Amino acid sequence: MNEKKIVFVLLLIGCIVLPILAVFGIWLPSVASYNRLFGSHVTMAYDQATFEGMQTQVLVVWGQMNKTFADYDFSTTYNTPWYWQQNYENTLAANRDYLSSLVDRLNETIKEKEQILAGNKTIMVPYNSWYQQTVEGFRNESKREGGLDWAINGAWFLSFAPTAFWLWWWVIPLETALVVATFIATFWAEIVE
């Protein structure tokens, strides 16, 4: 095998192996870790059919946030590395305040549900319709602004899995360079001649 073919094969192997290693060795383990702490509970909160179930999952996310980021200042822990995006809405403090208000609203709704069922409050629509509409309202609210964990997600990856956060910032340029190098190694001698 001549030298040109060896270089081509090595570059081609690099083009194939590098993204596979990056995805399976860095990205997926980080995503799995995040999902164990937060992501699965966010999904479970969306999928609950009861207010109590939603509240339980939101409280798990909130508790995990407080435990995971216990040594961090929530008002300066951002979901982004870019200084021009580092404002209150992208902080853990904003995410905490949102979760707190959501739990308060769920508590009020649970009390309202109990009053309706006890006959102490009258509603103008059938109970099942009210219940379904209210559950859907919470689901829609929970997906607004990027979901229950909009700030937690970026902050967690930046703090605990920075290589995974920056993965696509270095894999794509490196892959592009490998493809260009493969092309040059393969065809440059023939183009020049």
C-alpha cells in the first residue's frame, strides 16, 4: 500500500471514528446523567394526569436543583456561556422562582379541586372538562420558555459536563478539517500535476 493510500485510510477512519467516539463516549453519557437528575422528571411532570403527580415531579426537579447546585450562587449561574445572554431570565434564580410559583399554583389548584369535589365551590363547566382544561393549561405553561428546566439544563452542562456542552463546537470544525484533509490527501497530487 502506498503512502497516499495509508494517509487516505487513516483520515477516513478519523472521519468515521471521531464522531462515534464523541457521541458514545462524551455526549450520550452526559445526557444520561442529566436525565437521571432532571430530564426524566421534567418529562414525567408533563405526562402526569393529576395535579398531585405534576407537583411531585416539579418538587423532585426543584429539590435536585437545590441539591446539585448547592454550592452555586443561583443569581450568577447561567444556562449560557455568552456574556450578552447572561441576564436574570437565564439564571438558576429565575428557574427556581418559576418552579416556586408553579408549585404555589398547583397547591391552589389542588385546593380548588378539593373544594369543587366537596361541593363548596361551583364551576360553570362539567368537572371533567374543568379538570382536563386545567391539566392541559399546566402542561402548556410547563413547556413555555423552554420547559421546566430551561436554565438548569445549560447550567448543568456548563458546570458538570462542559466537554459535552462544547462538543459540537469542536467536533464539527474538526470533522470539516478531516474531510478537507482527506480530499487534499487523495486528490491534491493529481490536481497539481
